[in-house]
Amino acid sequence: MLQTYVDNGVVPGLISLISRGDETRVEVLGRTAYDGPELQRDSLFRVSSFTKSIVAAATMILVDELRLTMDAPVADVLPELAHPVVLRQPDGPLDDTVPAARPITTRDLLTFRLGLGESDNPALRQREEELDLHTFGPPVPRTGLEPDEWMRRLATLPLQYQPGEHWLYSTGSHVLGVLIARVAGQPLEEFLRERIFEPLGMRDTGFTAMDPARLTTAYVGDDVLDPAAGSQWLTPPPFPDASGGLVSTVDDFHAFTRMLLSGGLLSPAAIAEMTTDQLTPAQREGAAGFLGPDTGWGYGMSVGSDRYGWAGGLGSLWSTTPADGTISILLTQRALWTWPEELFAEASAPAW
């Protein structure tokens, strides 16, 4: 069925992987770009928000090692967040604030309840754009800020909601990337490589394309967003985007999803927390327009009644059904918000 979307030009190519137990099925269809060479199983894709799940796992490694505490103030490591203020009304002016009722914690960052995220307050969104924070949307073009400067600017924003009160997408992952680097005492990518990528054999995953010849072209609809030749992913970023900046292959990301099923890098308790809905009923209802009905949020991923997983905005989907161990991954080069509805339906219901 997926071949139809390649034949009709909906996507230039795609890779589909479904696994259960020791059996894995992979389909590689189409091309790296509409005018590019044939897609290969090890072609590199911008996996966007799959990055969030990997960064959440990296955070939980530090929790397992007692180098981070879930409910301790992150201001101990991120002093920029020591004295947050909160808008008196979520849709109010930016100068009408009150002190935060309590500190921001690691748990708040993991659950996207720190009080900042993809905002529906026009004044807050405008201020984020003026400060070059890029806290929402696809990471093109990437920010030129270094992590410390990015944090300094972020700290000038008021929170839209009190810490722990409301779910807002994305910004928590950006902040986690800085938190991990400071606690580990090394750049984020080095930590990810040493503690996740190398142990799992994820040789091609990183914030920079390891082999430019294998990089696909990214599209929004039929328009090129980021070409393979001259891509921003060919050079190291000043600020590693812990929310959506990784490139990877289908087999690399499959290795990560299998780890979440079988363990190895994380304690069983850490994996259970990551893959369990952390939201209250009211928070889940407030997030339904983004996450969908009857869907909550764990750490770096959505959690439904029988599965967990997430999507990458530049064209990828992943879900795991823990009851039978089924993992499904679909990688494309076309931004999700330009997919036809029937492709979503097909990708969300893999058949055996």
C-alpha cells in the first residue's frame, strides 16, 4: 500500500520497518529526493522530534546514576531559571506577572510542564522570535546562539503557566539538552554518543550527517526545505537542538526503540516512567488538540491506551505496542503537516 504514495509523488521515498521479537521487516521505496538517487536502507533522515525521546532517555541515565533528582530545582544547575515569573493571565501582557509558586524541576522539563512551550499568546510568540529562541516549528534555519546565551535569553521570558500546571510542547526538551551537558560536563552530543549511540550501535545518529552522500532532501509539500547538498546538517550546530535536531537511520532508531522494550541502558523503573502517561486528566484534556483524544505524555513521547511513540515533524512516525512487542517506524522526507490523511491512517495501522 505504501508504494502507492511513492508512485503518486506524495513522497519521493520512504522506509517502513515493523518488528516483533526476532522478526523484522523493512521496505525501502523510492528516492532520496524527487530528482535524487534511489533510497537505501542506511539513508539518513532528519528524525526531528524523535530526538525528544532520546534526550529524555539521556536524562534518565543521569537520574539512574543519582546525578539528577527528579523533583529538585533545576536552578541548581541552570541558575538562569532560579527566579521565574509567571503571567498573571496566560493570554495577558508580558509585563503583568507574579512570582512562580515553586521552582522548575527536572520532572517539569521531562513532562513539558515547566510553563513554557508552543504558546498561543501572540505577545509571547513574538518575543521568542525577537530573541531568536526557535522554541517551536522545524529547526530550519537553526539558531546561531550558543547554549549559554540561549539560556540567558530564555530566562528573560515570563512563564505562561505556573510550573507543573499545564502541558506545553517542546521547550522542555531544549532546556533538557543544556541541563544534560552541564551535569555531564561535556557537550550534549558527546554524552549521547558515549552513553546511548555507541552502546546501541547507532553509528549514524547525531546532530551532523555522518555521511553527506546518504543524506535525504527534506520537503514541505513539494517545496524543498533543506536540500541534501548544502544542508545545514552538514556542519555542527552552535546549539544542539535537543528537541528536534538529530539525523538517523531506520536501523539506528530501531535499536533505540528495542532498548525501551528490553532495557540495558536504563533501569526498568526509568523505562516505566518514560513510557507511562504522566498527565492529569485536566492536562490531558488541555493537550488533546495537539496529542489527540485519549492520549497523554510520558517523557519525550506520547502514551496511549495500548502503545507509546511519537512523530518527527519533518516526516517520521514511530509506535511501540508493549503488550506484544510490535515496533513500527516510518521515515519519509515530507513534513507531516503536508501528509494526506490517508497516509497517516496507513502508517498508524501496520499489518502483519
